[in-house]
Amino acid sequence: MLRYMRVFGVLALVLAVTISPVAPVYGQQMGQQQGQQTGQQQSQAQQQQQTQPPPPESKKITDLSEPEYSHGKKAFPNMLAPYSPMNIPMPNLSNSARLQQFIRDGKLYLSLQDCVALALENNMDIQVQLYFPWIADTNILSALSGAGTNLSFDPRFSSVTTVSHQNTPIANPFLAGAAGVTAITQHSVTQNFTYNQSFVTGTTFQVTQNNSRVSSTAGNIINPYVQSSLNVSIQQELLNGFGLVPNTRFIKINRNNKQISDLQFQQLVITTITNVEGDYWNYVFTIQNIGVAQQALASAQSLYEGNKKQEEIGTMAPLDVISAQAQVAAAQTQLIQAETARRQAEVVLLSVITKNPLAQGLSSLEIVPTDNTYIPEVVENVPLDQAVREALTDRPDYKQFQVTLDSDDINIRASRNAMLPTLNAFGQYGWTGLAGQKTTTIPGSVIPGEFIANLNSPIVNGSNVVIPGEFASTPATTPTTFVTTNTGLGDALDAIVTNQFPSYVAQLTLSVPIRNRAAQATNASALLQQREDMVNLQRQQNLIVVNVHQAQIQLEQARATLTSAISAHTFAQQSLDAENKKLQLGTSTPLLVIQAQNTATIAAGTEVQARVSLVVAKVNFDRALGRTLQVNNIQISDAGRPSPVHNSLIPGTHANGDLVVDDPNH
């Protein structure tokens, strides 16, 4: 009973050692800092003119979060999950459903907030960029398994079952231990188990449990025999490959690459928002410019009709009527050009807020903007050094270079470790057990006082002649007996538990590369890459300084230009009114009135353009300082997708809704 208890204990030990998972240490998880975004509301200097009903209130976009591909599938509760492919959905190439809620009476009513929200949902550049962080996730998952190194951080259990039958002819039966036979037949069955795993410290652990049963026609003492062995070995790198830096190198670098993908995604979101806002305000300009052209046409038409009546009563020359008629034709041309510009801007705006602008019903829709231009608060008077510091803190394109330098430092430290000689310590302890069928020969014992004739020793006379029938006597013995003992696998495992046949191995291996040129080149390359990226960081910083300074100047100039344009439009309109009165009093001429009309039209168009240019300059200023997400109250979440959140207020808009964007990492 005690023996069977030991056998069961060995089986339990082997099972536990060979298949129990050993959790690897993967190092610290890289946390991602999520900046807090707060909405900013700015008062509008000019009352918004609403000629159409306001669009429906914006709603939160459906959650578009995706699984984090850097984690992989868990083995619990479904043990087969890690061996099945991930379920990655096909891309959605249809326009978002919420686009339909802005369509009424055959027109598409959009606020600036709605355009930004739709662009974040439907912009194809964003849809493509979304895959980059997810692909970076898969690279992290691969690195966590030890890919790229000589180690495997994923535990591995293997089992080998072999059945072998061999019939081997022999040339010397005496040396083979099988006298009188011409061939040896051997049948064997083996069942081996192995569990191995590596760790980020450069340690490799392995447990091997082998079992075999062999029967042979050779002269084995135990035949058939069962042999079982258990070996536990540990190998540790002591120089090259020792520690966390060389073994977690690719994990950290791939996490940095994921962070860079996240920052690139943020940069694309900022670029998309900036472009959408520019396209929206440009479309607003084209509509307002149509109003200017319509007003110019109405003024020209009024002058022409007045001159025509005066010609009919003989108080005005026909040439003045022709001049007024030419002015009407010129105003009509300007109106046609303004309408053409509106349609072109409409096509551009529709393309950036939809995945498929040719979808049924969209191409014939007229976009009606529900937000007007506004005069933003004065924000450009920030000291240049303070504005640059803010930009360097918030701009994703600058942060990418900082993350790249961190990866360079990892490569340098890993390449420095790779320059060391290879020194590893190996230790193994094993247990072996043997059992099987053993036949023991027990020779006969001498019977006291009894003798028998030795037929192999005849008696001869003095002449060496054999005497017939006479033989020498020899003591009588009892018969020889053969005892067969049968043992099995349990006995072999019992020998392992009781440590009957222990063995151990200790080994220290040193390998020194002479000249070590490959490692030197790798380290020098890593250092050169770091130096290059340091220069790139400074170059990017200088570009940001120029970009911020230019954005400040453009915003200042745009504000001053608008002030001048408003004054010029006011004076031009007053001059036109005065010329019209003079014409009625007979102290002016139609030509002077036409000239005043042209001046007023140009001034009105310049003011409209200046208003749009100021808003666009403010948008570019926010982008230069890295404020785009904050100003538009857009947050980058962990899901990896852009999605507006309820209750945002983009400066200059009337819709009460927030914008949020999901970040790609993971």
C-alpha cells in the first residue's frame, strides 16, 4: 500500500510540474497619460443670423471601442481560446447613421460641431490611421512572448509518444551478448513530457519527465524493462543577456511604438478637425459672398431701372443707361462665380464628413450651415516663450520625438549589454528509476555424502587407456532453478521518489568573441541613431517656434485686417449712399454711382473674407499651440476611435454638444 501511495504521489508531482503554468514577469506596464480636456466658451461679438431652423441637438456617437490586441485571448474559462484566431471585424465603409438626422426637407443642416463629429466618424484618413495602433498592439503581443530574443516567455508544454520496432542483424553474436542468434529484435514505447519557460531576467527553466518500455532478444538482464527519469534544469545568463534591459528591449520599444501610433492618431485628429473647420468656414464664406453678389446685383439693377426711366423722360443720356446695364451684367457674372464657388466648397465639405459622398441622396443635397462667423476673443498676446512652452507640452508631433529618444536609449543600453562575453551557468538535477522482468539463476547446492559419475572425466589406466564404464566421481548437487521477478512503472517512479539513483550536472560556459566587431557596430549604430534623433528633436522644436510665432502674427494681422475691412465697408457704403442722393439731386453722374457700387461690393466681400480669415487664423493658432482638442473639448479615450460626447461648445457655434475622441491603444 505504501508503494502505491508513493507512485500516486510521483504522478501528481510530475503532472503538477509539467503542466502547471508559471507566470512570467514581463516588467512594468506602460501607462498612458490621458490629458484632461476642458471646454472653453467664448462670447460672440456679432449676433448670429439664423435664417433656417436650427439642426437637431447632437447626440453621443455609438461606442466604437475595439478589443486591445496587445492582450491576446485568455485561456480561462475557454482553454481552447488561445488557439483560435481573433475575431477582427470587417471595416465599415458606409456613412454613419447619424448623418440622416441632419437631413430635413431635402437639405442637410449642419453646425460646425456636427461637421467635426461627422468627420471624426467618417473621415477615411482616420479610418486608415486607426489600424496603425491596433497593428502596434499585435507587435506588443508578439514581443511579450519573447519574439526577437533567444528566449520564450510563453510557457510551453510538449509531449512525445514513440513506438519503435527494430530488427537488426549482427555480425558478432558473442560481442552482442546474443550467442547463437543472427539478429536482435527490439520493441520500444516511449512517452516523454517537457515543460520549459524563460524569464525576463535571462533565466530558462525546464522540467523533463521521460518514460520508456523496451523489450529485446539481446541478452539483457532485465527484459523487458521500464525506465523513468525526471530532470529539472535551470540556465542563467550572467553577462550577455543578463537582466531586464536586453530581455525586455523589444517589449518596451514596441510599447513606445504604440505610443507613437497613438500620438500620430492624435495629430491626425487635430489635422482633421483643423481642416474640417477651415472647410466649414470657407463654405460659410462662399454663402455670404453670394449674399454680397446678390446685393450688388440688386443695387446695379436698381440703378439700371432708374436710369432707364430717366432716359424715357429725356433727362438722361442713353450712354448712362448702357453703363448701368453693363454693371448689371457684371454683377450677374459675379453672382454666377460666387454660386460656382459655393458648389465647389460644398463638394469639398461633403467629402470630408462622409465615407461615401456618392451614397444615395447625398449628391443632390444642399448643405445649410447653421453657424455664422464670429470675432474670437483676443488670445494672441501670449508671450512667445510661454506659447512655445505650451506647444512643446501639448503638441503630439513633438511628443513623438521624445518617445523616439526613449527607444533610442533602450537600444543603446541593450547593445551595450550585447558587447559583453557570453557566460551562462547551467544546473540540472535528475532522478532515475528502473523496473521490468528480471530472471535470476539459483545454482544447485552440494548434497553431502552423495556422488555421481562425471561423464566428462573417464578413468584411464597407467598406459592412458580409457577403462570402459569407469568415470571419476563428483559431488552430487541439487537442480539449478530460475526465479523471474516482474516490476512495472510504479516501481520505477517509486525509485524516483525515494531518490535511489540521483544525478546532477553543473556547468559554466564562457564564450568570448575575438574583436567583437558586430557588437561594436550595433552599439555605434544605436548611438548614432540617438544623436540623429536629438538633432531632429531640436529641429522640430525650432519649427514649432516658427510655427507658433507665425500663427500669432497671422492672428494679429487677421484681427487688424477685419477692423480695417469693417471700416472700409462702412465708409464705402456711406459713399455709395451719398452718390445715390447726389444722383437724385442731379449733382452726380451714373458713372460715379457705378464706381461707388463697385467699391462697396469689393469692401463687402473683403469684410466677409476678413471675418472668415480671422476665424481660420484662430483655428490655426490653436493648432500651433496644441490647443485644438482642448478648445473643441475633444478627449482621446482608450478605445481608439473619435467620437463626440454630449454637451460640447466649439467657440463660435450655437449647438450645445461636446466632442470626445477615442485614442487608439490602446
